[in-house]
Amino acid sequence: MGLIRAIAAVVVGILLAYGLPWVLERVLVESVAGRNLATASDYYLVRNTAGLMAARILMAVILSVLAGHVAARVAKEDMVRTIAISAAAMTVMLISEYTIGEFAWGTPIWMRVALVLITGPAMVLGAYARAAAAELHAEQALEAGK
């Protein structure tokens, strides 16, 4: 059962770290635009403003930590190492998307680099926080049982 949990945790981490920022970015950009943006050019014209790029960086940090934390809860054991695998896969996906992906042209290079450098470590940070909380809870339970 441990292997199935680990695989599920890796998949959950990737889905959350990739999917949540994508959905929230889309909502934020179209909200700022005040309309649905039909073309990629229109979308990136709105999205690549300073405020929205700053929001995207902040979202990457928060949502990647959240993704790592939730995925670590799924893993239950060997949390940090399992989520590190998820973070590594996510990093490879982002590098691929931002170098050879169809819409790589729409994201400034500094933003691509920042998102690649932020996402994986933030996921591991979330897993580390969950592992530390689980360890603290286990210690408290042990002391309560004495």
C-alpha cells in the first residue's frame, strides 16, 4: 500500500502545483481584463503587466507550498522524499513548457526562470512542514500516553 500512496502523492503534487496556479492565473487575468480573452496574444498582453506577474510569482510560492503539504498528507510516510520526486517531475515539466512549449514565447524569460526555481523548492518546503507537524503530533501523542 505504501507504493500506491507514494505514486498517488506524486501525482497529487503535480496536479495541484500545475493546475491550481493555471486556473487561478486564468481567472485573475480575465478578471483584470474584464472579458474573456480569445487569443494568446491578448491573454499575454494583460498577464504580462507588472502587477499580474508579481501576483503570479506570489501564487507560485503559496500554491506550491500548499501542493507539497497536501501531497505529503497523501504520502503519509517518507513525505519529503516522495514530494521531492513530485517537485523534480514538476521542474522538468516547467522547463519543457518554458523552452519548447507552444506558448513559451508569451512568458518573459526572467519569469520562466523564477517559476522554475520557485515551484520545486516550495513544494518540498510544504512537504517538510507537513512532516514536521506529523512528527510533533506523534511526539505529543507519545507524551500524552505516558
